[in-house]
Amino acid sequence: MRSGPRFLFLLVLLGACHKPAPLPVYQAVAVQKRDIIVTAQASGAINADTVVQVKSKASGEILDIKVQTGDLVKRGTLMLQVDQRIPANQVATARATLQVDSAQLANARSQLKRQQELFAARAVTQQELEQAQLAVAQANASVVRDGIALDDATISMGDTEVRAPITGTVIEQTVQRGSVISSPTNSASGGTALLTMADLSQVQVKTWVDETDIGKIHQGMDADVTVAAFPNRPFRGTVAKIEPQADTIQNVTMFPVLVNIDNRDNLLKPGMNADVKMAVGSRSGVLAIPNAALRTERDVASAASVLGIAPADLTQMLADAKKVMADATAQKADTGTGVPLPNGGRGGKGGGRGGKSDFSFGGRFIVFAIRNGKPMPVYIQTGLTDLDYSEVKLGLLESDSVLLLPSASLVQQQAQMQARMSQNSGLPGQARPAAGAAAAGAAGGGGTRGGRGGP
């Protein structure tokens, strides 16, 4: 019976000897081609692009309103009728005064003609002739004033018929039949607003974009707009303007961005809430690696220690890798093409849609790639990133593999980005990034949302 405990001890000892080895702390991932699409998201409200307040210079009672809110009215269409009695009397008075003064002018001209004949016969003096000439001038001035008064009275008469100043939709009515309006002649406010019209054939969304994304947005950029009324129908818009003055909303600096939308179908109404997605960048079929593989010179040492690379060896490897990248960058600048890499072949170029160089994206980083069966630090140039993957513009081939390693710096950057995005949640133009967007800051693409394409 005493052999039992010894036997159990031996079994435990044997189990400890066969304890499985610890799993590696890194993972090798192949460099693959994929599509990278990045969009900046914002929100706002639909507004009419052109809004006009309809007023009248006439004074009096509104006798008839021929339109109502929602009506599409063409330019020049009669919309309101104001009482015409007073303006009509003014027109009649001005016309009668003009007739009297015109007769007086004709009489003065006849008198002047007789005075000229008498003066030639030396029957009147020079002073009498000049008085006749002055009478003609005064009568002519009266006729001119009467003509102006008649024109003004006619205009006032026309103002009693309020016509549409633009082709648009009536969106507001502020008066009713029987209301009395006053002339704006002596009013600082410019008269009574009768109706409000808007041209809804083109509408506009005013959004707010975070300052971290505003450098990636430019005038003329395409945007997709969705509203709750038509959730499955995106509307195509265009960035019309980026306001130069920023607004501070809850301690976050935001820039107003105006997006124009063609609304010929009249589906979008002023006041609708809208979500806007702006295509910040798009790459098709480019080399890409996970953002978690990216390293900076500050945290490369910790990654090398995980791989068992001595500090002295790491220093020499980085110097060699930096020289290779400098030569490759210089050759690319000279030729404008892909560049030779140490293991043969040519480096990938930023291609696909929007493949030209853009300083708003990417940067220079270090990755650990498998070269000749060993991990080696390699400098690479990145391009567009969707918060999970980054485009590789220089330094790697499709046949390469990179290592995903833990990094205190990346964890810190992830925490900083999540804190910033949580502060921005609920603000216009902000969207919380999906979980797993860990190394966005390291890839230089923070603040945007990305759609990932498959390899």
C-alpha cells in the first residue's frame, strides 16, 4: 500500500516533463493584394440650396392667395393679389396731371414761338423773350415729373400682383387672406414676408468633419447621402465647399462641409436628417499588410527582443535596411516605376483608382519580414489605410511574409484613438470605429472608416 503515493508522484513528475511548449508570441502573415476603400462619415440635415422670401412693395389688404405650401410654382406665376384701389387711384391721378402739364407745355411753346417772332420785329424786349423760354422749360420739367410719377404709380399697381420670383416650391406661408400688409418704403425690415420659396431641384447638406479628416477632403469629391425615408437608396452628392472657419463642438474642432445633391425627383425635403459618406480614398488590387505589423523606430527594439535579435545586430540590420530604402526611393524618383528589392523583383506601386501620390495618407514604417528563413527589419512606405490594413507602396513583394508582434507603443496609440473617438461619439460627423482598428494611428489614417476588400 505504501507504493501507491510513490506511483502517483512518478506520474505527476512524468506529466510535468511532457508539459507543452509555450506558443509563439508572433504570427507570420503573407503580403497579399486586396482592395482598400476609406470613407469619411458625417451627418447633417437637408437644406434647400436656394431660398427666397417673397415680399410686396404694395400696401393693402390681401384679397386672394392662389398657392399653398408644397405647390411647385414657375417663375412669373401670380401667387397673391393685393387690393388695387389705392394704386389704381394713384395711376389715374398721375395720368390726369400729366395730361394737364402736357397741355401747359404745348401752350408755353406756342407763346415762345410768338415771342420769338415779335422779338425779330423788335416788338418785345429781350427780357420778355427770356421769360417765355423759362416758361417752356418749367412746363417741360413738370411733364417729366408727371411721367415719373405715372411710372411709379404703374409699378405700385403691378406690385399688387405678387408673382413668383423663381421657379420653386412654396415651403412657408406667413399671411392669410384678409391680412393687411404695409409698404416697406419707410420700414427698416424691408416689408412683410408673404411666402417663402425654395428651389428644391438641388438641395444641400451641411456636415461637420473632424480636423483630422479635413485634409483628406477636397472640393468636387463624390459623396453618398442616405436619409431615413429612403434607407436603401443612396443619393449621389458632390462636395461643394469646405468652410475656412472651424467650429468648436464639445471641445472638438470641426469644419463645416457643404455637399450638393441633385434632387430633380423632389424626394429630399428640407429638414431631413442625412448621413454622408465621402470617398476619401480607394485602391484596387494593391499590396497590403495588417496595421498590427507596422513598427516605428521607437518600438522596434521591443519587437526585436521578442524575436531574439541582439541590440547590436538590430542596429546593423536597421542601417542596412535604411540604405536599401534610400536607394529604392531615389531610383523610384528617377524612373517613376517600381524599384528593385534586395530579394529580387520590383516593389509594388500605388495603383488602382486614385493611385497618384497623396501626402494625406501613409508614412514610413518598419516591418519584420521573413528573408532567407530569418526575420529581418525592413523599411516600407505605406499608402492608404482602412484602419485594419495599409497599402504597401515600397519595400515588400507579394511573396513576402510579415510578422505580427506585440507592441506597447501600438497598444498606447490604440488606447489614445479609442479615447478620442469616444469623446467624438454623438457629435456631427463622427462615427465610432469598429473593434480591431488597433493600429490606425500607426498607419496615419486615424479618424476615418474603411471598407476592406478581400485578397
